[in-house]
Amino acid sequence: VQLVESGGGLVQPGGSLRLSCQASGTDFLAYEMSWHRQAPGKQREMIASISRSDTTNYTDSFKGRFAISRDLPADTIYWQMTSLEPGATAVYYCHADIIHGGRKGDDWGQGTQVTVSS
């Protein structure tokens, strides 16, 4: 199973970005999917997660201006960011808990860079 993130890039402060992460492969089921980020010099941290039934869970510091969503048939999750500040600069990673070939496991995407700068 492969997770591929997209949508990162350079954005000015106050701008918006929507990140996407699509899971692909054969004989798999992605159940809980989540976004994480790793800012320069810091540890990777979880931002938000979403279940197959669209139950969401946000780390407190990410509530409000950001939103996680999911397109179940497309095995894709999204991370919508608005009013971006330079502190949001980080590599954003997608993670999925999966059942693949009847076995439970998990996968990470390769990450997408988000840089907030004028």
C-alpha cells in the first residue's frame, strides 16, 4: 500500500493550502487515517485523524482554522489550512492504519513540504 501526499508548496502568510493524501494498492482497507507534521528542529506531531465513519480527532492546537476531511471511495484524505502563519512551515505526513492481505499494519507517506513565507 502506498500513501502519496500532494498540495504542499510555498504560500504567503495569511494564505491557504489544501493537502491531499491518497492511498493506493491492492487488497487493502485503510481505516483510520491521519495527518502529522514535523517542523524544522522539532519532533513529528500528530495534527488530526479521521475514521471511515468521518469521526475526527484534532490535537488542541490545530482546532479552528484547519480541517481534516475524507473521500472514502477515493481512499483520500485532505488537510485544509487557512490563515497560515510562518509557524506552520513543516513537512506534512499522511499516516494510515490499514488491513492489507488480511493483516493489520500501517503506512506513512513520503511527506509534502509546506513553507509559509513572504
